[in-house]
Amino acid sequence: MENACLSMWLNQLILTNYKNYKWEEFNFDPVINCFTGLNGMGKTNLLDAIYYLSMTKSYISTNDSLVSRFNTDYFRLEGHYSRLEQHEKIVAKVQPNKAKVFEVNLNPLNKLSEHIGFLPVVFIAPDDISIIMEGSELRRKFLDNTLAQTNTTYLSHLLHYNRVLHQRNAYLKQIANEKNTDAILLDIYDEQLEKPATYIYHARTEFLKLFNPVFNEIYQKISNEKETVGVEYQSKLDGDSLLNLLSLNKKRDVFLQRTSVGIHKDDLLFTLEENPLKKYASQGQRKSFLLAIKLAQFTYLKNCLGINPILLLDDIFDKLDPFRVQSLINHLITNFKGQIFISDTHNHRIPGMLTDLGVSHLHKEIIDGKWKK
Amino acid sequence: MNFSSKLLENAVKALSTLPGIGKKTALRLALHLINQPEDQVESFSRAIVSMKKDIKHCQVCCNLSDDIICSICSDPSRVKKLICVVESVRDVMAIEDTNQFRGTYHVLGGIISPLEGIGPSALNIDGLISRVANNEVEEIIMAISPTIEGETTLFYLSKQLQSFQIKISTIARGVAFGGELEYADELTLGRSIISRVPYSSISED
């Protein structure tokens, strides 16, 4: 181990009514855990449960009511972690019409946002390729996910900004119906947005300055190429203040009944050799880009927090030849010393490779929300 | 729940329409009322009916009142130059219980929250402006909850009032009295450090 005080791992996980798990208990290996099984057996759900305990929400389902098992309406997760040589028991309880409860060592948290960043986590899934191909929302989600885990002030400004933005949008709808334009209240919302927006803009700018060198180094290592990659921050706040932008767009906003400028419209431009990735990259380059951006997120979290995040790899070895799988596994083990969870549809491919490499690991076959005993 | 009496069932149903009262509590209350002397139950129901029928909103401050003008606004010993702006009647009661305030109140009837359909026009803001315009008011104290919607309301009111030559203040935000620093949340504690007060003004009471 590189540094004992960097370590954090999940020892035990108990799922009740989580997606297709009725009740199941897992005891994990501190280094590598591998789940295999056919599609639809619950491998992704298991990784998602681990993500849930870190981020207080699912990576895959946006609505908690979709998380509990079919025909049930509540779920519970219990995780036992070893974190900086302390035992931490985290329990999540979600019931309909009741506030979501998170308990850390039996103490319920007042605010769920306090928990974000306590157990850093990085999730890599095949669907993540949409971060490159699809709308800007997913790229902002990536930014926010990383910054929220490392900077609690960022998260509180973001929550504040979103709340005011919702109120402003609701007000824009209201005045459209009433045909009265009380400009004073809009001005007030603008002023309330200014402070959190400025903070978020600067935090995102600073983050990308630190992120890009790490990202390039990792990309070049895993792709074995000398190409340079980049993540460029695109924000209207670059060179203008939000107050100014909002007042310029006021008429438009009233017409559209929503707020058309602000940090909720920021985007990231992904580049390969200074060209937009979306247009110029091959399938393989996209895949390497995605993997590198997530592993750079891992490194960034580790550097900021002084704790190795948990790495969740969902079916990422699909369509890779055995040689590439082996080199990737080797790279992960040597360079990313966090606890790793891997899911794969092949029963023996990854476990066999790990055995050959002489790496201690746990292998469980998942069948219909149970592990094969 | 099976009832042997339709009369009991009706009473239980009526009681369980109250906030925070479930079926079982409603039953307990109804059975208790059955065992009370009749005149006591009658005076109980009279109290509720006459409250509903006769209660008014004070024409000056919108506080609940028996008369057109409430007992606080009509009290000659209250300082009329000082108006404390609050969200609801409950806040008036909470501040009255402190015995620290000798001015008058203004009840807004809510805070600005378009998400819940409450715009500025739904609140008693015009009443406040005309009070300030037509009377000698020196200071407005905003006693509004320090939430995002509370801040919006506060900004809005202070913009509406800025043309008048009056002092506008807000209640202090900070560490709770008798509370321990290590248990204060970061935001509150941070704010208390930034808006700290000179020591002498704490000790005078």
C-alpha cells in the first residue's frame, strides 16, 4: 500500500429492497471485487447501491421511487466502511412520503449535502459515453459531481443558486399568466443569483486548470498515444457579469418564461489535438477519452481529499480484446489504489486474469439479486 | 374502524380533519368529550364557533384581533415609530413572548415564493407602504426567517421602501443563546464571525 492513511474501503454491504435485491449481504475485499453474471441479474444495481451510500442518490435512477424493488415502496442500505482507520456505519432509509434518512454511526444527518465527499466515489458505466455525445447537462453534472465531493462551499452555493433559479423561473411563468411585469422582483432574483454564480464560475475555472494536466497524463498512458486532449470551460460569464447578462436577456426571459443565461447553461468542450472530440474522434478514442476523464476525476478527488475514492467499473471491458483488458487491469491496480468494484458478463475472464497476476480479490457470481453461495 | 354509533363516527371524522390529528387520536379526543359535563362541551364548541365568526384582522397590522384595530396597535404605550415586519401571526406571538419589543407589528401573511404561487401581490405589502407613507415611522425591523425565500422578501421590501427616509434593519443571525460553538453549523458560525458585534453591546441588556 502506497500510504496507509489514504485508505478507505467498504467492508460490508446489506441491501434491502434495493432494485432487484430483496435482502442480501456482501462482505468485500479491500482491494478488488468482481461481480459476474448475465445481463439483468443485478450487477449494476449492486454498484449503484455503493454509489448511493456515497452520494445520497442513485447514479442510474433519478427518482427514488424507482429504486425500491418492484411492488415494494421502501428500501434500506447499510454499509460498513473502514475510513482512515475508523469504522463508519452508514445507513440509508427511503420510505414514501417521508424525508430520506441518512445515518452516520446511528446519528441522522441534518442535511444530506453534508455527506457528499465523505466517502468519495467514481462510477464508470458504458452509458457514460453520452457525456461526449449528448447535451450539456451531463457535462455540468460531471463538473458538479467532482466539485461537490471536494468543496462543500461549492455545493452549498450550487444548491442556493438552483433554488433561486427555480423561484425566478416560477415567477417568470406567473407574470406571463398575470400579464403584469413587476420588474423589481426579477431584479432581486438577479442579485440573489449573482453571488453563488460568481463563486461557481471561479471554482469551475480553477478546477479545469488543475484537471487538464492530470487528464492528459492519464489519457496518454491508457491510450499509448502522444495525442493531447483537453476539457475547455465554456461560460457566458467569461468576460461579463451575470447581473449584466441577466438584464440584457430580461425581455427574452419574460418571453421564454425561463432563465436563459447563467451557470446552469455552462458547457464543457472536449478536444482531441485541439479539435472537437464529438466530430473527429474514432470509437476507440472516445472510449479512451471517457475512461481517462473518469480516472482523472479519481486522481483529482484523491489529491483534494487525501483519501482514495471507491472505483466502480460497470461493464467497461465489453468489446475490448483480452490484451487491452489485461493492460487496463494492470494499469488500474498499479496506479489507482482505491477499492475497486468490477462487473463483467464473462464469468472467468477478469477473475482469471486477477488470479494470474497474483492479486487478492473477491469474486461473486450474481443470479437474480443473490450471490451464488 | 368500526363504530357502534354514527354520532361518534361523525365526531371522530370531524376531529381528524385537524392538522396533526390521526384517526386514533381523534377517537381518544371524542371519547374524552363524551365523558365531560355537557355545559363544558358546549362552552368548548362555542369557543371555537365564536372564534371563527368574530375574529378579525387588524386594519393596521393584519394581526388577529377582536376589534377593527388590534390590542397592540391601539395600546398608547407602544412605540408607533417602530414597526417589526413578520411573516405570520405566530411570529408576533413569539416576539411578544420575549418581552423585548415595545413597537408595533406588520404581518405580511407569508413570504414571496412563486414556486408555491405566492407573488408579492399576494402579501400585505401595500399596507406596509401606506403605513410608512402616512405615519411617522423611524425604523422597520425585518424579522423574517433567514431562508432563500426570506431573503427575497427582505430585498423586495427594502427596495419598495428605499424612497422613504427610514432606517431598515434585520434581526441578528448567529449562534443560539446557550448553544455551544462546536455544534453550530458552518454557515451560521461563519456569518456570526463576519457580522460580529462590539463586546460592550452584548453586555448591556
